[in-house]
Amino acid sequence: MTRELNQEAARVRKPMPYEQRGITSSRLAFGCMKLSGGPKALPISEETILQTERAIDAALEAGITMFDHADAYAKGQAEAVFGEALRRRPQLREQITIQTKCGYRVEEGKAKQYDFSSPHIVAAVDRSLKRLGVERLDVLLLHRPDPLMEPEDIAEAFDQLRIAGKVAHFGVSNVGAEQMRFLQRYLPVPLVVNQLDLSLGKLDWLDSGILMNRTIAKTVRFPEGTLEYCRAENIQLQAWGSLAQGRFSGRVMENVTEAERQTTELVGRMASEKETTPESIILGWLMKHPARIQPVTGTLNPERILACADAARQAELMTRDEWYALYQSSRGEVIP
């Protein structure tokens, strides 16, 4: 059924900002954070390579051709094991879009920090290219804001990488509208993506809008105008944590709230009625938003990856009533 759903999903779609820039037509992205053991940073072995290949194959079958990395994932091992999979199957490089991030530094004996200095950005890209075994990154993101960043320094790094042919496009991650606007004034190239924590389980990106001019708005922590700025500037919004860590699609969790229990039941009923998967309902809800959000999935389970294949179709089919029902259920209280 998954293959049939995916074929139907491919027919029900609209252009998105990424496509307008000629980058990718993939409505979903595959998050590579858990490759090679994730935080455990396992050494590359035959098993980690095979696990990576199985995940890649499932992603491709689900219509996912964009792969999201970061040099911090598994302390670089996630990029390295992915690179080994590419070396075994070099034809894959022309079929996929590779995105990675840099600027997040964790070194033994030093405070955790972010580093957007030109030398660090350039050196980080060279290391990522070597681990991945490729000559160019399709997209490079700055991984969380650096309080000490100098925009002119970032501009110098971007210009150097672009001219050298090492990076085609640039973006940011976890950055608000004003920070993006500030950066863009100095950059020689347009920012094409902003990756944020957005999901049915994390709603401040929506609540910040509907709670405007209300006292409760003081408790919402999401930069005002970020979605609108990205939409106006044709910047692709990506959503990390898009499946809400599985809390609405079958993951057994402790201390489940009543809102989470009811939302899980609602997602399950909708999936059953529409003959699809809970994962596709959850991602479809996110993709229904007019910002044309691109969810980044993080599971390595091939079955769960394939369960996401119908998300684009469900986004198109989802009614306004259904979308708001899911939103209100997850909020746990009536929308004001």
C-alpha cells in the first residue's frame, strides 16, 4: 500500500520555494542525526553502513531525496558513514540533495560554543566534504546563532565557499526573523532555508500568532514574524522534530498528558478513516500550513520512514476543520 500511496502523493503537489531555486522537489527531508549511533558516535562498521543503506533506500522509496546532516551529528561519524554508503553506490550522488550544518562546537576541556568565524566555517566545510566524499554541498546551514558572530566575517566565508564551488546554497537553523534580516544585509547570497523546531507537539510557532495582543502571549517563546519573513523572502522553512518524537504515532511514553492521549486517538482515527498512517497525518498537518513547511524526519526504521510517504497527499486532502481539530487537541485547551 505504501508504494501506491507514494505514487498518488507525487501527483498531488504544488511547487515549493526550494524548487523555485532549482534545489530539490523532495517534500520531505531525511534527518541523519541518528546515523552511526547518534550521540554514541559509533565507529563505522559493516552494520552501521548497512543500516545507513537501508535507511537511504527506504527514504528514496518514500520519495525523499534530500538528506540533512550536521558536522556535530555523531561527532562527524554520521557524515562519515553516509559517505561510505555513497562510495559503495556513487550513482546515488546525482539522485540526492545533501545539506549539512556547521558552527556547533563541542571540544573536550572547553565550554560548548557556536562558532561562525570565517576560518571555522571554511574549515568545517572542508571536513564535511571529506567525510561525505563529495566535492560540493548542495546546502550549508549555520547551526544555531553565535552571539559573537560578525556578519561581515560570515559573508567572507560564504563568498569564499561559493567561488570555490564547495557550497551551492546557504541557510540557517534555529534563527529568528530579525537575526535573518540582520545577516542578509551583509551576505553576498540569499539565505534559502531556515530549519526550526516545528511539530504538532511543539506549537509556539502557531500560538505566537493567535495569542497576539493577549496577556498569555508573554509565555510564548517564538520570534515574532519569523514565519512571515521566510514566506515573504521565499525562504524554505524546514521542521526538525517534525514527528514529535513519536508521541502521537505509537511510541510508548511515560507521564502522557490528557491532551497527548486524546491527540494520539484523534490521529489514529483520522489515519484509519483515510486509510493511511499516523505518521502521514502528523506530517500532513504540518505541511498543510501555507508556509509550505518541509518536515525533516529523524527515524532510521525503514518501516516508519515508508509510513511518511503519504504525507504530501494527506496535506492536500486535510480539511480546515480537521487541521484545527488536531491543533486544538494538541493544545489541550480551546483556541482563544
